[in-house]
Amino acid sequence: MFAGRDTTASLLGWIFVCIGRDPEIFKKLREIVVDDFGTYDNPQDISFERLKACKYLQWVLNETLRLYPLVPSNFRIATKDTVLPRGGGPDGQSKVFIPAGNSVELSLHILHRRKDI
């Protein structure tokens, strides 16, 4: 993926899906954007600094990225025998041995939906 093109397109696509499913969030976001930045025909002082300062817009972006991360899963392959400092045992606090050639996978999609985090 190319940063700034595919990532932005993906984020915008998921935002449209999310706000399309929740009319109240769409209504609130639209009111804030129109109040802060004006309409298409009558724009008001749109700048990067003002966009970053728009808290509700940032919350919508962050929540969309939490639910639909741009890279939903990732993995690494151990090039040599490795020990992870924790993650094993009944309480998840014991070390984990990863032999060379084995992979470790991470699912941000699942991690970001855990109720205990």
C-alpha cells in the first residue's frame, strides 16, 4: 500500500460505511464540520491545524481505525531461536520460546475488539 493514497482511501471508505450505519453519528459529525468549516459553497478557514483540532472528527477517525485497521493482521518469522518475554503460561506472563523458522502472528482486528483492553 502507498501511504497517503491507499491508506487514506481505505479509511474514508470505512468511515462512509460506519456513518452510513449510524445516522446519529453522521448527523453530529456533519453539524460539527459545517459549523467549524462551512459548506462546500461557503468554506471557512480550512487548515490542517483546524482539522487536527476538531475533536469529534478525530474521534470518528480513530474509532474507525480501531475497528477497521489498515493492516488488520501481521506476522513475523523468527530468523533464529527467540524468546518472547511474556505471553505464555496460564496467566500469559511466562516466556514463550519461538524456534527459528516459526512465525508469530498478530491480529489487530481481533485485538481492537477485546472487551478486556
